[in-house]
Amino acid sequence: MKPVPTYTWQLRQVMATHGLWKTSDLGPLLAERGVVLSPAQVYRLAAQVPERLSLRTLAALCDIFSCTPDELIQTGLATPPPKVEQPEGTVVDLASVGRPRRARITPDTQ
């Protein structure tokens, strides 16, 4: 199997090393650098792993914390686990196998 790219978002750790504990303190620092985000957006930026991140926001964070993108985003490769065949009669996690097929209901013909 091919390795899958992975990443870890380290903003909370970088904030903590710089003595910044509240996300509400990060908003004004971003705004000073032209990145205006709502309090909810700033919270999500710090508390969750972003799927998308603008380069302007990344550059502002690097400027605020005098760091490089490598310190905010740690990348790596992971090998996905091999597919395991489920024995008949077991419970299957549908989220891991995909979308189920629609059932067809036919009238009883007796």
C-alpha cells in the first residue's frame, strides 16, 4: 500500500510556548496583520485541525510567533492499515466500508 500524507497542527502548542493561552488574545494579533477573523473562526483555528489555511493567515501566525511553518505544521507519511475481511454475521462499521446500497423491497409473491 502507498503511504498517505499526514499532518499535525501545532498552533495550540506554539501559542502555549509564547505564553498565549486564550484564543481571544490571538484575534487582535491577527487583525494587526490584516487577517480579520470572527472569534469563532479564531477558536476553530486554534482548537481544531484546519482542512484549509490561507497563506496570509499562515504568514501572520509565523510573524506573530516568530516561527516557521514547520513549527506550526508537522508533516509525515502513514501507511494505511490493510483491509480486513469481515467474517459473515459480524457487525460492520459502515463509515469504514463506504456507503451501503439501497434496499429493494418487492411484494410477496405466494
